[in-house]
Amino acid sequence: MPTFDFKQLDVFSGVSLKGNPLAVVLGADSLTDQQMADFANWTNLSETTFLLTPRDPRADYRVRIFTTLKELPFAGHPTLGSCHAWLQAGGVPKGEEIIQECEIGLVRVRRQGDELAFIAPPLLRTGPVEAPLLERVRLGLGLAPEAIVRSQWVDNGAGWLAVMLGQRDQVLALQPDFSQLHGLAIGVIAPCDPARDDVDSHFEVRAFIAGDGAQEDPATGSLNAGVAQWLLAEGLAPARYVVSQGTVIGRAGRIRVERQGDEIWVGGAVAVCIEGRVQL
């Protein structure tokens, strides 16, 4: 049975084992779609990625991203984790930035000190969330009618819609009824108040993916990339800010967002926790 280099990484936290785990299989060109899907299902992580030879000559590597149930065209923490794994395995980028090829296209990644950041990809869907769907989301989250202060589609490939609440405590207190939210990918965000919230971040985020394995994601790059485009376009966030995520489920995710001109970069820490060989 063929063996492949394998790494499991922790993404978006500077605290060991407090970010979002990712499994990465390197040199996976010979694997079939079904083998990739089966292994991703077996790892039981939010995402598993497979590194391949790029098809686009501009790219440094190609990645395919799988949840336990399906393939994704793009996801944020798999982008940073896959890039870190590729670099650690000896990958040398063609230029100053690393160019990742995935199903959504080419994604630029860069080093930021000891961290990595990706450029927020274009939104596939934006604009207000339709009233009937927003009401379904409100009920599924168990919120009072006036609790949602803003909402927006922020879909860059994973189907995200986002709602904003008034206070961090409201986000932390959520106990969703996932039976009412099946098939939805929902991000909930609220600003942190320095006078009230003892936290080193500007916003608190929770990410719910009803019906897709683990129902709450510990630290989500794609959601925060889409939310950043929304908040910055409407003047709801500073040009540089930090998001905390995963608090309720015992994680310490920290996602750093920075606008530079017309570009929005989303980054954080990445560390290898497990490495070896896997038989597939």
C-alpha cells in the first residue's frame, strides 16, 4: 500500500492545541477522488487537504480541500496550514509570495513574521440576507427579534452568511438549535467592549455549520475573510483588527485582519503537531 508524508497542524492560535486542527497529505497526485474523500471522512476533522503538483504554471502548489462530507473550493485555515506544510517540506516559492492553486483559483499567501496570511478572495455572493431566511436563522440561534443588528451574505466558496449582534456576551451565550439550521453556514459576530470584555481582540466570532460533521468551527479563515470585506466596506471595523474565536469550545483562536490599500489580508499562527507517514 502506498505511503505519503503526513502532517497535522494547529492553525490560528499561538497557544498549543488551541487553534483549528488540519490534516495534510503531501505528494497526493496518485490518490483518487474517493481515496481523498474517504481519508478526510476518517480523520473526522473539519478539513483535510491534499497537496498536488500545480496545473497553473504561476502556482507553487495545488491543494484540494475536503470536509468529512464534501470538497470545498476554498477555505481559510486549510490554506494557511497547507502552505505551512508545503514550506516545511522544503517548498520554495517562485516569488516573494506563495501562490496556492485551489478550486476557486489562485490565492496569494505571504509570510508575516512567524505567521502566514492569505489575501481575501472575491466574494461569490454578497448583499442582504433575505428576510425569511434571516428569520429562520434568528429562530435557530434562539435570538430575540431585535437581537440581530446587521446581516450580510459573505460567501467566498463555503456558503457563509453572517449576522452581527450588539455585544460579545450575546455571541458567547448562543445555544443553536441545529435542526432548524440544517444546510446553512452561519457566522455570528459582535464587537468587544474594552471597558467590559477582558479579551485581547476587537471582535468575537462563532461559526456554525449545521449538518457538516462538527457543528461549530474553532477558527475560520474563510468566514473571517468574508466578514472583513463586509465590515471594512461599511466602516464597521478599523483597518487592522483581531478576532477571537473558539472561546466557548475551549479554544483560543486569534485571526488577524489587515487592510492594505484595496487588499484585505487574513492571517494567524500555524504550528505542526503531528508528522509522519500515512498508508492510503
